[in-house]
Amino acid sequence: MNQITFFEAATAFAPWLEPTDAELAAIEREMPVLIAETELLDAQIQVLDRPVSELDERRLRRARRRLLAARTVLTNHTACGVSGGAA
């Protein structure tokens, strides 16, 4: 029986499967949006099992505004012609 060792499985990927510099730059540009989405999701999860208080409403509103602002910055950055060429 031909078994694959852990080392062979971990090193089986070819170097060209790694993200390119352009792809890493695109991820870096999108990071503020990803963080804002995570913060909004955290705020939404916190109010799932209890009545929404005024503080919760403010927390959700702030999280939505941060997400909208991050998306706006990313869209404006992309619209200005700055692209990394990543898919």
C-alpha cells in the first residue's frame, strides 16, 4: 500500500500555487473591509439571543457606518485606477 507521509502532503503544493504579490496587495487593500464586516457580524451575534437595547442599536449603527466607510474607501481607491491585477 502506497502511503503519503505528512511531510509529502505538506510540501506537495507547487510554488506557483502561492499568492502573487499582486494578490497579496489586493488582500491588504481589502483588509479594512474584512475587519469592518467582522465587527458588524460580532455586533449582530451579540444581539441574537436578547432584546436589542439602545446601546446595542448604537453599536450596530456604528459597525454599519464603519463598514460603509471602508467599502467607500476601497471603491474610491479602485475607481482611481489603482489595481493590483488580482482576480
